Amino acid sequence: MNKTTIKDVAKRLNVSISSVSRAFNDKYDIKKETRERILRVAKEMGYHPNPIAQKLKQNKSFNIGVIVPEFINEYYSEVISGIQEVLNVNGYQVLTMQSNNCPSLEFKNVETLLNNRVDGLIICPSCDSENMNFYLEKISKGQHIVFVNRVKESFPAKKVLFNNIKWSYLATEHLIQKGYKKIYHLAGNKNLSISHDRISGFKKAMEKYKFPTSSFKIIETGLLAEDATVIVEELILDDDLPDAFMCINDLVALSVISILSEHSIAVPEDIGVIGFTETKMASLMSPKLSSVKQPTYEMGKTAAEMLCKSINNIVIERETVIMNGDLNIRKSSSRS
Amino acid sequence: MNKTTIKDVAKRLNVSISSVSRAFNDKYDIKKETRERILRVAKEMGYHPNPIAQKLKQNKSFNIGVIVPEFINEYYSEVISGIQEVLNVNGYQVLTMQSNNCPSLEFKNVETLLNNRVDGLIICPSCDSENMNFYLEKISKGQHIVFVNRVKESFPAKKVLFNNIKWSYLATEHLIQKGYKKIYHLAGNKNLSISHDRISGFKKAMEKYKFPTSSFKIIETGLLAEDATVIVEELILDDDLPDAFMCINDLVALSVISILSEHSIAVPEDIGVIGFTETKMASLMSPKLSSVKQPTYEMGKTAAEMLCKSINNIVIERETVIMNGDLNIRKSSSRS
DNA sequence: TTGTAAGCGTTATCAT
DNA sequence: ATGATAACGCTTACAA
């Protein structure tokens, strides 16, 4: 075990511990030679300053807490990777916790992390309609918090969002331009702003291209593959299939394709499908899935940078950053 | 900010700080009433012991470091979830880092975590053939380390492995029993023991069922989808397609299916395909992918439990735990 | 049962 | 330029 302390080094060199400390913290006066001598011997002895003592003294943990709904899917894994990239470079360690999409566990995790004295938090909320006052209170008490993804644009806090309205509109427009005349949107849960926004984008496209009410539907499906399965089976039974599905995410899109294929309905010839929040798998399917790509990694980096600034009291230009994506068109929406 | 200290509480109650400390650490003698009074007032004041001070005093960080090659794919995300589940319950916080499949970054991360005084490490190595002495040295210095997945069974350390030989054998046997007569194994990089073991299992099945050398091949493909693409295209050009592919992982399997489908080769009718290390997506494909499921979550839990025991010097029955999986048979290998 | 005080490994103020 | 020392917030041996 590494047990060499500043005292050991000081004793060995017949200098005071303050000199050793100074040698390791450039900011103090110390003769260049002594500094180098100390550093050399310290290295020989395998000395590393004990960060825990430093933390206590400086009243700073150099830990940042990150809470996500889950990281089994790529989305939040990539966000976390972006966060780590920035924070590690800045000398922070990242403590990640999952809320399992449960607000009360999310809040409990926040308390755990705060009790562990994290210097700041990045929260990807599981839900943006419940108890957001919990966070406003923490912020007003001086906590540094940055939110990512599932947060209302109107929420008065630092946050990084994806422009769901715009890219939902563009995805829908793409289907229209491909000649699909009857389009259903398999939407997520309405009390999530991201679902709400994607519905808005979809509606906007319907209006813009003057689709009559009979030519589109918005079906609240949820975010899970299983949910979609049931719905599509029903549509088939009711003989109420559209020309194309605009799906809340790739999981739903893939399960739609899977069911249609079981019923020998051809994608994209009979029915077009487009997903959202691109999965790596999207390009490994047959047919390959068209989807809206979100800049997950960059969203994480941006949030981390905002947090660093917040901690260092650097004023920020914009409290809210809304990011753009890419429309990755592949086979599933490209009939010729 | 939470700034209430043990002193504030003591002063407020006209007791000594040791009494307050005792109230929070059951193990000491303290009158029940005082204890309750202290706890109640402490709660009112919003006091929580400062874990950093506790760590310094107890010379223990209550942090555990975890290093994985990446957590964009589900495999390590699930392992980490299992680890967190156990460690959080035991009062530890988990510091996760990615090595990006690069041994030197992995070692650098180890040093970072050790300098941060983690109480133990769980390592999912990026490679098991290089510099494993690095770890043996740490262990001999008293560090607590548990390895997961990519480690040779002969490596003398605590570890949790998957029985790759057995399940590779079973996956291959399944293809044989389905009547596929010519089987190619798309293998991973040979200097990884997991690839090596899966090759062994494959060979074992070939021997057991007396396949002549002309009826099977082992092609070193790598772990990535792109690698497989090239290989299969070549096989098609050379008119050297087998009856079935036994793939090193699902990513490779899915890209095989995708290419075959582009060439209008039917899976599973013309060619059967089976993957390894089940992806969630496996059951969303058409055809749904057969695969070997690894108990990722349980592997993480097991490793974490072993680490806790190691830290608390509890003797362990077996230094090496080798886990079993499931054969999830779906459409891609089920011709009728 | 409770209080006093030393000490964990640093940093930073004040002398020298 | 360097050294002595208090302090960070807690635990724990020892004293009362």
C-alpha cells in the first residue's frame, strides 16, 4: 500500500513539511533547486499527495455526480462518455448513478451524492413534470447543477437540450417527400417534454403540408419495444395501417419493422419507417433503419463544460444550449 | 451549501463533539436518550457527517474503481450495473473509467484511481496478453483487485469469467443438430483468451461430431461489424459460403445477416447464423437472432461481492468463478 | 456515560 | 526562502 506521507519526505530531506507542500504546489515561493530536489526524492519514495487530505483542507471533493435514468441503452452511455472526457481532464472524478427511470430514486441518489460532497451535479432527469422544485431549491442553496435532455425549455436552470421539435419536423418532412401519404406518429408518454416536442414537430409538418385529419394519427405508445408491438398488432387487425410510421425512438421503430415483416409487409415498399435517437444497430438491420441522430457525446461534453464554468463562477453566455442532429436516411424510408 | 459540522451540533446541544460522533456511530457507549436527542437536533440542523473527514480519519476512501474497455455496448454497462448494485448497498461509491480498449490508457487509469486512494479495483481488461505483471505487482503490494471477463483462467488472481469453451461448444452443437453440415466460425482476435476459448469450444464440437476438415473453417474476423462485412463479401466472391456461421458476437452476426440479405441469401433457410453475448436488439431483428446469453449483471455482482470480501479480509472459497449462460434459440438458426 | 485531546495528511498564515 | 503551527471535520484512546 502507498503510505508515504508528506512527513516522510520532509524527514528524509531534512526540510519542513511546508517546503514539501510548496514544492508540489507551484504557487508558493520556493528555491528552484530545493523544489527539484524534493520532487525527485518524493518520486523515488513513491510519494503522492493524499487527495483525501487535500479535499478536506480545500473543502472540495473534486467529485462530480451524474445521474441518468439508465445506461444500458447507448444514449446515456454516450452522454456519460462525453461528460467524463471533459471532467477527467479538469481533474474531477465522476460518480455515476442510475435512477431506473424512477423520480424518487433519482432524488434519493441526489441526496446521496450531495452527502458525499460532490462539487456539482449533472442530471438527466427521468421525468420533467414532477417535483422539479426539488432541484430549484438545491440550486437556490448554491448547488451547481446542469440538466441534460428531459427538461422543459422553460425550466429556469442551466441545461443542454436536443431540438426535438425541429428534428421531428424534418424526419416527418422526409417521409412526406418520399411520397408517403398517410403517416402515423408512434409517440412517447405525453408528460415527457421530449415526447411532447416530437409531437409538435410532427403536427407542424402535417400542417405545413396540409395533411387532412384523416391522413395522420398520433398514437401514444411509450418508449419501449413491447408497447409498440401491441399497438401495431391492433392496427393490423383493424385494417388501419398507414403508409409510414414516424417513431419516438429506434427501439419502437425496430419492433414495428419486426412485426410488419412477420406479417409479410415490406419495408420500405409497403410501409416506410423512421426512428429517432439513432442506435448503432440501426445500420446493421435489414432493412437498415433511417433515424435522427442526436449528438449525445457532444451534449455530455457541453454539459460538463457548463458545469465547470458554473463551479468556477464564470459567467455563461447562454443558460440553455439547444443542439442539432442529423437525419440519417437509410433503407427503411427509401422506396424508389 | 451544507456547512453544518459536528461542532455546530455539539455547541447547540451543549455536549462534546465526541458525544455527537458517538450518536452517529452506534458502536460506542452513549445514553439512549442523549443519542436520540442529538440525532433529532442534528437532523433539524441538516447535519450530515462529512464523509471526506471520515475518510481521512479512517484512512479509507469508500470509493471503488472500475475500469472497462468501453460501456457503449450493453455488455459492460450491465456488468457495471451489477457492480453498483452491490457496492452502493455496502456504502461504496463507484468510480468508472473507460480504457477505450487500450492497455496503456487502462494502466494510466489504474494509477489515477490508486492515487485517488480507491479501496479496491474491479478491472475488465482490454487485453489479457500484455503486461499482466503490472497487476500482479499491485496485488503483491496489497491492493484488492478483482478481474472480470477477458482474463486467462490460469492468471493467479481473483476473477469472474464466463465459460466460453462450454457455451461455444453448445452453440456449435445446436447448429449441427439443426442439420447444418458446413460451419464457419467467425472468430475474434486470437490473443484474447475469450476468442481463443470460443475457438476451442467450436473445435471440440467439430471433433465430437466428426466434421471433416473440409466442412469447417475458423476465420479470425475481429470483434467489429466492419471486419465481418469484408470477410463475408470475400466468401461470397470466392463462392465459399458455409451452411452456417457461428459468430464471435452479435455485432458480427447481425452484420453477416445484413450482408447475406443484401445478396438475397435467406437466413435461416439457406444459411444459419448464431451470435454470442446476446444484445437486447437480438430479439428485435428480422430474423430474430439466436445467441448465447451471458449473465453480465450477475458477473458484476459476483465480482463486487468478491471484492468486498477481499477488502474485509474474508477468506474466499474459490479464487476463480466461472459462470454459465443460456442458449437463446430464435429464428436465425431455426430452419424447419 | 460523557468530555478532553491527539491525530489523520494536507494547506496556508505567520514568523524567522 | 524556509520553518513552525493552526486549521479542515472527524474518530477514538484515555481521563473523569
